[in-house]
Amino acid sequence: MNLSLPYVPFDKQIEAHTAPEEITLYAGGYGAGKTWWAVAEALRNTARMPGVDGVVCSPTYPIQRKTIYKTIIAVLPGATRWPRGRDKPGACLGPLVKDWIAQDRVLVMWNGVCWFLGSLDDPGSIEGGTYGWGVLDEPRLVTHEGWRVFNSRIRDPGSPWLRRSVAGVPAMGWMADEFDRGLAGRRVVRASSLDNPHLPPGYVDQLNLSGRRARAFIHGHFVHMEGSVFETYVPHPSPGEVGNIVDVAPDPKRKSWGFADFGRRRPYFGIVQEVEGLATDGGPGLVVVEELPGVDVLERAHARQCAALCARYGLTLVDVWCDPAGNTTNAQTGMSTIQVYEDEFARLGVLAGRFQWTMNPVDRHIPNGVDVVRARLEDIRGERHLFIADRLTDPVRTARYGEGVVGVHNGLLGYRYPANRPGNDLPSKDGVHDHPMDALRYLIVGLHGVVEAPDIAAMNQGIPTRAGAGYSGLDLSEDW
């Protein structure tokens, strides 16, 4: 039988395939072909080492179904879907699969080699097994203990090559200890999203990444998440450069939104307006034009002050983006914080819409929201879409905010990652800088959404030679 697989490895994938080290990390950004490379590694091991079983691991089974299962279906000739119930595996997964043992999560391939599919959220799930090779996808989501168990199970004495093929975005912590120190017997092949010639046009532009996160999630580098969170915020640019401070005053003719964080002692409220042609790419830019940080103020009093601020400028806000925690009913008053604010805004007629929030876990994941804000300040191509009015940076003004209270400008400058914890991508919650930054994150996530890797296959539909199994030719009997 002569079969053609829809996989044409590009130069970085080939370099990782041909690496002689038994432990090889294919470190790539989103869309760098990591999972395709991992599945191709499993197929090559199967073809070159008949009689030697292997293990294919993911951080969790849900992630495995989303990534490994999906890629296996895309790679195997004749595969259409994952078998379920009494389905015949060959009818669903094509002629390269002889059987699927669902209870034990074992794929039996055409030559009898078994792929044991494991989940490392419970490292014990692969304890007791002995394998001749292994594949690990998305290692940054696996614990160090999970890695140690995976690594230790690849020890079948009958295997001619105890290959560990690891594919994922690099992350600080145990991954850096294992792969970024030049240890013997390990190889790192770094691939950027931009290296993949099979990506559809506009893929990288949709990632909404910049700064250090772009170095990790696009260019495949190990990145220390220390120091300033928003290193893309440039208040004082070099000569000839464009920064994020602009001379813009509130204008009732512009579209306006509010953003709020309901801190018990330090609530924050800001106003952003859309200014046509302000972004460095010629499109509309968002400018934080006014703000009202609070300190030791009752929520009703702060709500009145915020509504009065909008009325003073003649503004009617489209919506106010905020934390859903503000919708919790107060046991004493029977009202939620959001209801208190909406009542005051309605009384002065300064809100056309409502207080908005998202409950989507992906949207609410703080590192995702930070990515979006960082990219609006400056994206991967150096374009800026988010700005701060220069009047909000005046030290005379900000000094009046009160002790331990900062506005958006000083929040952007002072929001930091925890010291001496480079693997932690959650900024410090110091009770000072996090209030305006949380509010700004609610706004930008609400207006622009968070970064998720786009579906490459969906984007490729309609592009000749890229839709479906459009690539040709990989002979498993040869090494590529």
C-alpha cells in the first residue's frame, strides 16, 4: 500500500527530526508546527522501530483531545474522526490504525506498535509502564514531577533509540533547567511562527502579542517574566520614535467607554475615547482621557463622583467594562456594587449601555488579558493603538490621588512581576498598581478579546494546496 501523508516538514522541523540527541525539544511559538512535528516523530518511531511501543503524553486528556487527537486525524491518510462506541478504528482513522482500545487509551498501529496515550496531570497514569520512545506535547503545562515520570518511563531495553520528542512553547521553570543550560544529551531547536511557510496570511497578526510574550509565544525563546509587566509602554520615546503619551482632551463628540475596578478601599474609574487616525498604522486609537481613583471612599459616593465627572465633560458612555465580582449582592443593602453605580449613572444620564463584564475563563485568565493590553500599547510590528492623555501624567495632579493610590500612567510604570520567580506569569497584586491595571484589562479584553492561537485549518480553507490534506509525500520507510 502506497500512502501519502499531509505533512511536509519545513527547515526547523527537519532540523529537529534529524537531531541525534535522544532528548530533543522542538521549542516553537504558536503555529510553528509543534504538534504536527510531535505526531510525525511518533510515526517515524513506529516505522523505524517495529515491535517497540511508545507513549504519547499531554498535560491533560482534554488538552490531548484538542491537540494530539485532532492532529492525528489531520495527519493519518483516510482518517475522518476519532472512533467511539462500536466504530471500527480503521474506518475512522484510516488504514494505518489497526485498533483503538478506548478503555486503556491505546492506539495499535499498522505494524502492531502500540501508542499509549497518557495524561501527566496525574503522573501515576503512566507509572509502571516501560516504553521504547515517548512524545510529550505542551510541556509548559506539565509539572516537573510529570516530566521526571515521563522521562523515566522511556527505558525499554529492546529499543534501539530511547527517543524523547518534546514539543511546546518554552517556559521558565523546569523547562529552562532541563533545556536552556546546555546539558549533555539534550537538543533545543527553536522555531518561530514566522518560520512556518504553511501558515495562512495574517496568522501572526491575529496573535495580539508583543514584548517578552511575543519572544516566547511567537519566536520560541525562554523568557524571564521579571520586572515591568508593560515594557511596551513608552511614555518618553527617543527622538524620531512614537510613544504612548498624547495631547488629547475629552471630547463629547467622540465615542467613549468607562472602565472600573471596585476595590473596597481603592476603587478606580477611567474614561477612554476613540480618536480616528491616532494609531501609528493610521487606524483609530484609544486614549485614556480622564480617571478618578478613589481612596477610603464609600461606593455610593465614588459612583456619584464618576457620574458627575462624565456629566462635566458632556460625555455619554457606550458601556463601562468592569469586574463581574461587582455584581455580587450586598447582604446589608440588597444591592450589588454594579447596581449602585448604574443607578448613579442613570440619574445623570451619562450611560447609554450598561456595566459589562465577561465570565469566559479564557478571557478572565490574567496573563491573557495582560497580553492584549501589552499588544495594544505596541504590537509585534511596532504599531501603537492605546495611548494615555498627557494631562494624566502630571505629577502635580497624580500627587493629589492620595497615599498608596496611583492612576493609569503610574500603574503602567509600576505594575511588575514577582521578584525571583521567573516562571510565574501572574503580576504582583500589591493593592496599589493592580487596581488601575485590572480596570484597564477589563476594558481592553472586553473591546478586543484575548489572544488565542487561530485555527490554522479554518484559515486555510479556500487557499489552493492548503485546505485539508493538501500537502504530499512522506515516506515512513526513510529518514527525512
